[in-house]
Amino acid sequence: MVGVDVVGAGALVGGKPVTPTVTSTGKNETLIRAGGLQLGIKGAPNAGAGSSNGSALVLNPGRPLVIAGDGAQPNSIIQKAIFSKPTQLAPSTANAKGEFVASSKVPAKLKPGNHTLQVTGRTKSGEPFVL
């Protein structure tokens, strides 16, 4: 299992730090809101595939990971990566409303331990964001 730290979540919008609001649903899902953006991160739904331990979203390599958001620039590309060792996940495209949903698998070669999940793109006003 790998952990994605949500307690230390940070955000940059337009190159400036923004304090995010982080909420764990208790269903292996975390919601992050910052600077007009909303991001949901969810691991596989069954208990054997991951869980939230309160400070980290716990995921299993090779299992599903869903990242959904709102507040992105319409029709823009959203990039995602998970690292200690940077591993790009498949990019997604925001729809005409600035919403996006991307389902990926947690990389099978990701080593156990804590990792950072990073989502980048542009806000509805065109400013770059990093969550």
C-alpha cells in the first residue's frame, strides 16, 4: 500500500500560495478546495483496495484511482503525477464547464510509503494552478 499525504496539502494559483481546505469523507475519498478549484481524489471502492487513515489516502498499486475536479479552464489539459520518483498519470481534458474526471491505475511499480499526488492545469480565468 502507498499513502498520499492530504494533511500537508498545498496549492498555488496564479503562482501564489493558497491555503486549501481538505476534507476526508471516510470512504477512501478526499476533497480539496482552493482558489475556486475543487478536487476529489478517490481510491478503489472495496476495503481491500485502500482506505483513508485520517492523514493520508491509502492506495494499492495496480488498483483504480479517480481524480475529479471543477474550476479548470474549459477544454484545457489537466496533468497529474504521483511521486517521490515522478510518475506521470494519463492527462485529462476539462469539459466546456471546466469539469474533469480521470480514472487511472496506481502505478504497479510504486514502492510502499508516502507519496505526493500533484494535479496541474489552468483556472477558469487562465491562471496556472498546482494542487
